[in-house]
Amino acid sequence: MNPLLTSRALNRATLDRQLLLSRAELPVTDVVERVGGLQAQTPHTWYTGLWNRIEGFRAAEASALLESRALVRLALQRSTIHLVTARDCLAMRPLLQVVTERMTRSTFVRKLGDVDLAELAAYGRELVEAEPMTFAALGRALAERWPGEDPHALSQVVRWLVPLVQVPPRGLWGRSGPIAHTSAESWLGFEAPAMTPAELVTRYLRAFGPATVMDAQTWSGLTRLGEVVESMDLVRFRDERGRTLYDLPDAERPSPETPAPVRLMYDFDNLFLSHADRSRVITEAGFAALGDFMGTNVMPRVILVDGVTAGDWTVTRAGKVSTLGVHQWTPIKDLDAVAEEGLRLLEFLAPGDKHEISVFDGPSKS
């Protein structure tokens, strides 16, 4: 029988791989690759995700990497916008394109008439490589070529067929801009071999393991990974429900008694989105508080205490005073530790302001 890993053991292993047990002294690009990319559909909140993981993190450094094209934001896992390195962008996208294809075919291709998809892809690529375009502008330009067709459907089919990155100033720290796109190939100017499914599973387990096959499929959006996993040299465990967990033979699995510091997570942190069974980090009270949000484009910013969900946080600003609201879902024993981390976060988010902490009972949505 495979050895048992308790929920607490899984919690500590995952937090360790996500660099949430202790901040790493590593370059930003190394951290982004190590954690499997950061979900970044919002232009700026992912900076807090890096702040949680990197000792002495400076937002300007990550912003400069986005501007220099060492980091990019594009649709990858689950067809959602992720922040990844240039190398991972080119390596992951061919393998994950099928995830976007499934959604696009069922939602948008059926809205088009006799549009030749190869011709649409070629013309769409030509347009965005001549000048980065928003989807609205791209749709209008495509509709001039295919009058009578749905402009939004045309642009979304190009999103599937052509790897599109969001270009700065969108996503730069302290700045923003239109959601304009160009092709990854033209933006980055080099080629990289595509990942194999086994390489992608390896990256997943290094970032989120030990995990089940369904966990890996939830993170990536891919299907039929069971045969891939079974072909790999992996060690096997079982969880408290008897499910088989897979892991890399050389992966570290910390003691379940390893202390887990308070962390104030950003809204779409992959820690909460990358397992079919999220109970390794989300408590019953957490599921109740998050229930109305899961699967939507609005998520609370979760507080972790002892490695699991304990509440959420908000920031309000009045004049030159920034206040971090601690919304406890159940009574938090060590509010002092939460307040200390909250003040450190305010120093990062609003360095010139006076900082205050307020504590509330119940989720922030109530």
C-alpha cells in the first residue's frame, strides 16, 4: 500500500514548493518559473504574489522585466492570463493551446459562417504584428475583411489560433494601458521547443505536488494526463481518502509540523486554483466564504494562518492614510502576527502613506 500523506503534510509540501513557508532569495524570473507561473488576469495584483515569495522584492524590478520582455502575460493554463517567462511562454503555449481551442470552438467558431480559419489566423497575425491591438479594434478590422461576421467571435478565434501576449504599458507597476495584443513570436523574437506533456507534469509537481492526476488536469486544463503520469518515473502516495498522489522522486516534503507564517495572498493566486481537491489549503469555513466567488472574475484576497484560509484582507485609502482591513472568517488566534504582516504589506503597496489596521468579523463581502 502506498504511504499515507495527511492533509497537513500536503499543505506543508505545497506551501514549500510555492515558496510560502519562507521567502526565497532568487531572481524574479527563477521564482516565476519555479511556481509554474502566476495567474495574472488582473494587471497588478500578481505583484503581491511575488512579494509573498521573494525576499526584498521590488515591484519595479518585475515591472522592468515585463517591459524588457523577459516576462510576458498571455493565456495559458485553463485559458486564463498567466505571467510567465519568455521561455515558458513559447514552450507551454503549443501544448496548452488545445485548452483555448475547446472553449473557442464551442463558443465562437460556431458563430462564424464559411470563414477559412487558416486565412483568419494569417490575417489576424498580420494585423497584430503590424501594431498591437485590443480585441475590439482587432474585431473591427477583421470584420472589414469578413463583413457580416461577428467581430468579437473573429477576434477570439484569432486569440486561439495565434499566441497573443498583452503588451506594456498594461501590467506595469504604477501604470497601465489598453489591453493590446501582439503575437508572442514577434514580441519575443526567438523560438523555443514546445514542452512535452511529461515535462509539463514535471513542472506542475515541482510547483504544486504531491498531487493526483485530476489535480494536474485542473491546473493545466488538459485531459487524459493519466496515461502520461503512468509512463513517468514517479513515487506514489495516498491521501486520507485513499486517492493516489504522485510526486517527483527527488522532491522535498517538509515535516507536517513545519511552521507556516502568515501570508496575505492576492486575489487569483494559483495556490487556490491548481488542485481538484483544494482542502489542503482551504478550510470548511473557507469554502463557505469563497463559495460565491469560485469560478467568477472576482475573488477575495485570502489570509493564510498556519497554512490555511482564515480570512480575507482589503485596503482602503483616505487622504494619505491606507488601512488594511482584516476580515476574519472565524476567530484568528494570532491577530498580532496578521497585523504585523499587514503593515509590511502596506509598506509595499503604499510606501508613502500612514498605515493602519482594522479588524472585522466575517468575510469582506458581507
